[in-house]
Amino acid sequence: MPQFDENGRLIIPISRRPKKKVNEKKVKYVITEAYCPNGCNIMDAKYPINGYPGLHLKFRRPGMEGEFILSSIECDFSKIVLSGNLEDGVKDELYCPHCGIMFEKLVSCNCKPDADMVIIGLSPKLDFNHAITFCNVTGCTNGTFVNSGTVLRHMRLQNGF
């Protein structure tokens, strides 16, 4: 039952219970917007993964090309291969499925000598401070969504540069 003061203003009680701490490691982020360097939207609701639209990407390597959908959920490595064949441990160049531009590389990944962390913008105009990045080697443990500012720090600590 609402309580009012003598002037008729509503009194809202303040909870005295301690707030639960959120365990950051258990929080999963979902990407809702993703763009190629030219500003094409690569989110694809036709192929949801675990209830969310995925990121639609083209891939190419010598002798193979195709397309796949990557989960938009952080730390979820689920993929739907639309064409071609992805191979575990193999590097693929990643492209926009709409305009064909190659996704830019942010830093090298330490999983293989030629591996790269590619960057995908979260706004139509690519901003390295507002993006996600993951390795272009299928199955790489660094293939998670990481804020591009923190990936630089992570790679510096991992590689000692």
C-alpha cells in the first residue's frame, strides 16, 4: 500500500538489502548490430542461432570459398555453414556477403603464425573503439567477441609486445 507524506508526495522506500554482485565472467553479451567496413549490415535474422540473429560472413582460402552464420552471443562458437567447408585449425579470409570487402585485421593472433584478429564494426562507420574482434582461424580459442580496446591489451599481455 503506497505511503504519502503530509504534502501528499509518494514515499518510496529504499531497499536496505545488499545488492547481489554480478559475476562478469557469467554475463554473456549479444551483438545486435554488426557492419562491414563499407557499412553493410551483416546481421541475418533468417538463420538464428540460439534464438538470436547471427553474423553472416563470406570466407575464402585457396581452393575453397563459402558463407556461414556465426553466433552473435559472446563465447558461443556455434556456426551454420551455408556453403563451402570450414576446417578446424584452418585460416580463412573473411568478407562481407553483400559488397565483398575484406574485413580489416586489428592485430595478429597467437594461435598460428599467420592468424589475424579481424574487426567488425558495431556501427555503420567503422570505429575501432566500438567494434568486436575474433580470430580468423576456425576453432581458435581467441575466437570470442572482445571489445577492440581490450583485445589490444590482451594481445600485448599474451605476446609480450
